[in-house]
Amino acid sequence: MGHTGIYMAFRANRSYIATFLCEQRIQPTSECKGACYLKKELEKETERKQQAHNQHASPDIILMATTIKVAPQELAYVEKAKSILCSYGLYPLITHSIFHPPQYLT
């Protein structure tokens, strides 16, 4: 619901909350008037948001670039692996064989 929604619901239902849900409703001299309930609900919402943030945190992926020699019979497997990685956006679309820094002609 969000902090704003919780606060608006509290303001709209403050007399009910103060009468039935307040932890200090039994004490006649209490000045709480449901503020304890509001504080508890805001803490719950903060905790929910923190848990949602932690659950949706993206995992760290470490990729290393190395040069390896591949036998001709294994080339088909390498090409298939490259196409799978490209479909997930994990393989660079521009390879070093196509893109390289400029060279000076001598």
C-alpha cells in the first residue's frame, strides 16, 4: 500500500483505531490515540519493502574473456553455446575479429 496509503487510512479511521486497536486504549490518560498502531503499520511496510528489494536484487555474474583453441569437430558446439548466450544477452554482439582498433600502415 505504501506509507502514504497507510497514513491516509489511519487518518480516515483514526477514531476506530484509537478505540479498538490502540495498545494504550485502556489507559484513560493516554495521548497516543492510535499513533502506536500507525507506527507499527509503517514499520511493517518498511520491512515488506526491504524484503521485496532483497528478493528482486539481481545476482552478480562474473564473466571472463579467454582465448582457447577449439578442434574443428567441436566448433558446432561452440557456435550453439554462443547463440544461447546471445539470446540471453550474455555474449557480446561485436566480436574482436570484426571490431578492432585502427592500425597504422607502414
